[in-house]
Amino acid sequence: MKPVQGSETSFTMNNNKLHLTEADSPVYDNQGFQREVEGRAWGPSQGSYPSLPQLTPSYVVSAPRTINTHHTAIPGPAQSPRQEKETRQCHWKNVLCACLCVAVILAVVALLLWYFLYYQCLLGKSCGAGGKCLSSSQWCDGVLDCSRGEDESHCFRLQGTDSMLESYSSHNDAWMPVCVDDWNDDYGKTVCEQIGYTRQDYETYAQIHLGASATKGYMRLKPGTYYGSHIQSHFTHSMTCSAAVKLHCSECGRSQAGPSSRIVGGAQAENGAWPWQVSLQFNGRHMCGGSIISADWILSAAHCFQEYSNPSGWKVFSGDVSLSRMRFGDTVQRIINHENYDSNTNDNDIALLKLGTPMAFTRTVRPVCLPNSGIDMPAGSQAWITGWGALRSSGQPPDKLNQAQVTIYSRDICNEDHVLNGQVTQTMICAGRLQGGVDTCQGDSGGPLVVKAGDVWWLAGDTSWGIGCALRNKPGVYGNVTYFINWIYEQMQDN
């Protein structure tokens, strides 16, 4: 994290936000990561058509004393046996060619129909890319039809800053609020577990009144519903309900010390202000940052683990703003990099760490909230970045956690030629200050970009890459957590 340190024109890569030279290629932000830095036009022939033979009458004597009159055409020159054979061969070649053309056209049409109706699954939903195509009625019906269970894995979601619970209705092909009637904590724990949390993560539920806004109705529990898996099969559509369920699967996004609004260029953070911030250390050395998203899971950046992929070498340190005061780290059981991470384009730069044992939450160790559906983080929103990264390009990392406020920019602005020149994809967010002076830097990679809404903090991004540190028109780039939310929950469900 760095304040203004003057204009920079040349850098070397030593940490992890791959910080570049004026050639403007991306730089990462973890200390251990390094990179070497004429055709022919065809048309109808122009020759003339041959003339047809003319027909003329003639009289022929067929026998003595008997005269018959016949109108006949004058025969053309007789063809040789070889010419007749060639004519027949040409005819069959034309027929064969026409048949082949028709067959090819039919095959192409059939392939297109299969592609759009099955592979693209326009009439239903697909079990992953190129997977089995299901009708909408088979989705969230409580029966596993996909080999990996995709049809039953995203049947519930939390909506907006109120965390209203919604269930997917296969009958209506729509997301609908869940009715609070007959609801209890056991149902809440079951649903949270199906989303990807553990029963131990569960916080509470409440009710929220929607009034006339629930025009499509509610999903209501059937009488006698049990708390087992695939609870979605025990809902039925109803147009009446007293209120909807407001569900909190985790006590997330709350801090004990708010940041000062006067901080612009970066400053030291107070203990408890960012309780989800962790230091990821490999063999005792700080390499990257990360965010606690549950007692079992840390979210970070995929590029942090390209060279150091052995989980046993990593430990997760938390609970203090001082690196030197954090002496005991949590072990890492598994590292899950996004399967489509591209080190050349920086696409899909996200990773999850599964801890060996669940974290014990305290005042200074708590999770940040994963973004709910409908959480609005538009261009111009103010966000905060934190980390133990260098305070200037190629500088030494500080002992104390630093924080700074930044602005989220639209992808159009980020991709302007004089800014990041088209390198920001839908899997990324760019944020900083176009005038320079505020940014993440080496050692901040994987750390959080957070936005406050509805009195809690939401994880908007993970620090990914940038050009230099705090340069004019070179904002930092972060993994777009909202884009990855289904992927995150899928990993949590599978593990």
C-alpha cells in the first residue's frame, strides 16, 4: 500500500503485483512471484452457350410400293462408344456431387441444431460447459441429474444488503423469496450448508416484509418438511405469506474500528479495523495477503501460488496489524487455483485456501461478507484496500498493516488507451486514483478490496496486478469477486 512517492519510470519485479516499466505490461503484488520480464476471385465463365440443332421435315420410303410419310429430325453426328461412356460418367459424377453437397448441408444444419439446442441448451439449462442439457423443470427439483450435481448446487441465494433468502422455482423459472411461515434455525442451517457454509458458521435468521413488491409470490415449505439435504424439493409456490426470510449464514463484515475518512494516501490501520485481513507466509516469509470468508476458507489470488504450490509450506497469520506480533499461523490443507487462470492475460486471478482446522473468531479475527446477488458496486463507489505491501515500488514491506481509500472505475475508463489499454476483462475490477498517489503495491497481492453497504463490509475484489505503483492513469486491478461468486460456493460445497 503506498502514498505518492513521485513519478516512476522504470521498475524491476521483486514482489507480487507485477509492476512494469513504461512499456506498460502488468506487474503482480506478491514478493515471491517473478516473471521473464493474394487471393483469386471465382465466378461464372464468360463463354457463349452452344447452338441447338435445327429440326427439319423429311420424307422417307420405308418399302417398295408402300409410301409412309414421317416427320423426323436430322440426326446429329453419331457418338463413339468412348464418348458415350464419358457422357455417362460425367452424368453420374454430377449426380454424386449433388448428393454430397446435400449431405454436407444437412450435416451442417444438424450440427448447428445440436449446438444451439443441446450444447448451448437454449431450451433448458446445461450441466456445465458442454454438459448434459436439462429442462428447466429438472433444475432444483431435489434429484441429482448432473454428474457433479450442478442442477442442485445453486438453488438458494441471498439477495441485496438485507440478505433476503431466495429459492429458484423450476415451475416459474425464476428466483422467489422464501416465506418465513414455519421457518426455524434448523432450516436456516440446512440452507446455509447447501450454499457452501458449515452449520458452525450459521448466525441467525429474521423476517423481512416485502409488501406488494412480491408480485410473483413466495416459495413456502410444505407441511412436514424435514431438515435433510436437497430441501429445495420441499417448497411449493404460494401467493400469500406473512413475511420473507432474512438469512445470515455467517457473522461477517463487521469491524471493531472504522477507518478514518481523512486518510487519502495510505496510513497505518488500527487493530480490529480489518479483521478479515490475513498475511499468507511461505516458510516464514510474508508473500501475499488474503481475506477470511469463513472459519475454513481464505480467499486470495491465483498468481501467489504458481511457484509455491505446496500447501504444507504455507501458513495463515491473522489477528493483528503487526507482522512481528503474529507468531502462530494456521496450517493450509489445500490450495484451489481457478482452473482457467491465465498468467498471460491475468484472467481468473483468484484462489481459495482450505485451512487444516477452522479459525477461532475473536474481536480481531472475523470474516468479510461475500457479495450477495444485487449488491450494487457501481463506478464511482468508494472502496478500501489494505495490506503489508511496499509503500513505494521495489521498497521493503512494512511491519504494520496499511490502508487507503480508492475509487472503483468503470471498465470503459479502465480500458482507455492512456489508462490500461484494453487489458481489464470481465473477471477484473480496476480501482485507485487516476491522478495517482494511491494504490496497492508489491506484497499486497491477494488482499481485499472492500466496499461498505448496509452497515457491513463486502469483498469486492482481490489484489491482482498493476503497472507501477500509484502512477498517474494506472489504477490497480483486482479480481472481480462478484463474477466468481458461483465458483467460490462450488468449491466450498465440494470441499
